[in-house]
Amino acid sequence: MIVMKEEIDLFANYLLIDKKYSSNTIESYKRDLYKMDNFLHKKIRFVTEQDIKNYLKDINDNHESKKTVARNISALRSFYKFLMIEKIVSSNPMENIELPKLNKSLPKTLDEQDIDKLLDINLIDAFSYRNKAMLELMYATGLRVTELVNLKIHDIDDKMDLLRTMGKGSKERIIPIGDYALYYLKKYLYEYRDSMLKKEYNDYLFLNNHGQKMTRQGFFKILQKIAKEKGIKKDISPHTLRHTFATHLLNHGADLRSIQELLGHSDIATTQIYTHVSNQKLRQNYDNYHPHSN
């Protein structure tokens, strides 16, 4: 039995309606709060700072990563902020709980040779053309995987070479599509997509083997399978393509503000991580190729 179910449900509605959070973020917050509820098994008004510390200690003792602990703290902070606003609780046990210091890791990217390998798909049927179109579009636009699978046919303007997507916080952005990606997207859309439909029609751009909307998990499996076939040893995920898109733009002279707009970052500080990736590559090239570097 979930003791805090009512409060957690109210909080989830607040995140959806007032804060416009994505369903994935809301589900993540709910999972963390249910975990806390299961550990404490107390009514919300009786939870103390020490209870929270005991819960966080239990997570640590179970060898959860600092990132997991930080996510739990963020969920609890937001939860208690909401409870205080709504006057459901009169004191905030999260006031003195600090986030653990996280080591900032640079985003993983592919070099241009690996990207060329990944995109070199043997085009033999509707599925291979779909895969080619998806990967080319991800690399050409820096879309998040959720944005990719939620694209509908009318989101593509192939006359203006643009696509429209709804990002985090329901923020709409318009992204140009390069000629190469657009060519394979149109090829898939006009010559192969309809053959993938089954009994029911839907207007999602990318379809799975059952004629339904492609899922995030489905795309992830396709990406990993292709990477393995191409002999790419690096750990690769859909977000790797987004990081690679941004890093390659920066390496070829794009300005940070334009990359921020294309990625849909609300704060340019988030985009600045790519300058570190670019500088790291610069240093590596210097060490490898300058005759007096060592």
C-alpha cells in the first residue's frame, strides 16, 4: 500500500498541468517518490529530516550512483516545494539536504569516420530505408529520441526543408534538414512508409514492424544492432547522435548560440559542454600530430 499516494498523484498533476513536464520526467519522479514511500511507510506530515537522511543513506548503502542519489534529492525537493505551496505540510525536511557533488563527464560522441560507417546502410527494403532515414535525420538535426519517435508526417515541410518538433517543457522549435537527410527521408516517406502500415492508419512518421509508432526502445535496439554490424566498439545510444551533431557543428565553425537554438537548450550553459569536447579533441590532435608536442 502506498501511504502517500494522494499527495504523489496531486504532485504528478501539478507537474503535468502547471509545469508542463514530459510524461517521462513525471514517471521518473513518481518512481523515486514511491521508493521513498515504500522505505518510510509514514504519512507525509510525520516525515522528518532524519527520515529523509535515513532513506538517502539506504540508497547509498545499496551502492546506487551519485547520479541516482542526486535525482532522488531533486525529486524530493520539488515534491516538498509543491507540498509547502499547497500547505499540505508546514515544514520542509529537505531544507538542509544537499546534493552530492557530481563529476561532470563529457558527452560521448562519434568521430566522422564512425558516423560514416554507421550511416552506410545497405538499402534493400522498407526497413533499411526507414533506418537510414531515422539515423540521417538524427545526425542532421540533433533531435532527442523522444522527439524523433513522436514526429508526425505533417511535422515535415519538405518544400522548405524544415521540421517542427515539441521539445522539453512543450517548447516548439523549427529545425532545418540538410539535403542528404531530406533525400532519404522523402525516399522512405513517399516510396516505403505506406507499405509498413497494417490494418490501422496512423500519421506517425516512423513505423515499427507492426505498422505502429516507433518506440524509443525500438530505435535504441536498431541503433545498437547497426553499430555492432559496423564494428563500432564505442558505447552508443540515441543521445550519442545528438552529442555528435552538436560537436561536429562546433568543430566545423558553427557558433554556440546557433547550436543552442538547434538543440532547444533553454540555457546556453548547457550547450557550453560541447566546447570542452571540442577543446579535448583539439588537444588530442595537437599531441598526435605536432612534431614537438612530446
